[in-house]
Amino acid sequence: MNSTKSAAILCALAAGSALLTACGPKQPTPILDQPPTPVRPGAAIPFTPVKQPLDPTPFEKAPCQILDKEQVAAVVADPPSDVQPFVSNDPTLFRCNWTSPRGPLVTILEPLVKPQNLTELAASRSSAEHGLEPWSEVSLDGYPVVIYHEFSGPNDCNVAVGISDAKMLQFSYRGETSPSHYWDKDRCGGVLKTAEFVLTNLRHH
């Protein structure tokens, strides 16, 4: 086979490959213009007293409406077109889960049984299945925060925020096989961003 014919075949193969690529499934287009800004947590503060308690009633009335479309895109999957929120029927908590084939399972919940606040959560560490370790205490927008791991491994992270002396909200990421669009390398960063959104929404509701 002479060099001219070989070059022609290679060109044909390249053109065919490009055509197949062009005809393949299109990647979904994100709705956010840029990645969400990471949260910068503050230094640890006492669990009590919470100086500006938040009313969780808006979350309790409609758990899955506590995040808007852009916020779901920022912490679950972008675009959020295939994100499915569902409310828990468990009488011991208020909870919404957001799930997507392209992102982790994101959960926000308010427990109605112990541990219901950060003080009780800290007291439960020794009796928890995995000890809730590693455990670190920080703050977010003036509210006491605990970052912990209910399940071991780099794909899960939990954050609990004391919204009053008696109540906390808990946030979590789960999903070994479902990477986060923006937080795949920083699961706890994604959970902190979720908490930041919810605190803002509760303050302005």
C-alpha cells in the first residue's frame, strides 16, 4: 500500500471518528455560570447559647423547598433536571433527600428525638457505631457547626448546625459511585455549602 493511499485511509478514519463524536450524546449544559464559591468556616464557638436562633418552621412545612433550583445545581447536580427530591415519612424527623444519577445523595434533616442538638450529638459520640470520627468543630455565619463522619470513607460527610440551643439541622453527602459535579474532591465542602444555603434561606424566609 503506497503512502498516498495510507494517508487517504487515515483521513477517512479520522473523519468517521469525528462524525461519531459529533453524533454522540451531548453533555448536559450547566445552569450555573461558574462553580459555587467554597465556604470558609470560622473558628469553633460554644454550642450554647445560640445568639440568633433560627425558626425551622419553613423547613418543617416543606423540607424539599428549602433549596432553590440554582442551589440544587450547586450542591447536587448541574443541571438539576434529573434531580429527584423526596420527603421522608419517618415520624422521628423532618427530612428531604435529593438524588440524581449524576450526583451524590444529599440529605437535610431535623431530628425530633435525641440527639436533637449539638450538645446531645457530642454526648452520643462514644456510643455511635463509628464514633462520628473524625470530628471537628467550626462555625458558619455565627452558628456552631460540627463536621463529622457517620460512615467511614472519603465519599461521605456530615455537618450539624446548631440553629438554637435546643435544635440542630443535619446535612450529609452519600455516594461512592455518584460523583458530585462541583464537590467530588471535597465532599465536606459540598455539605458546608448546603448548610450555608439553608441558613441564608431560613434567615430570609
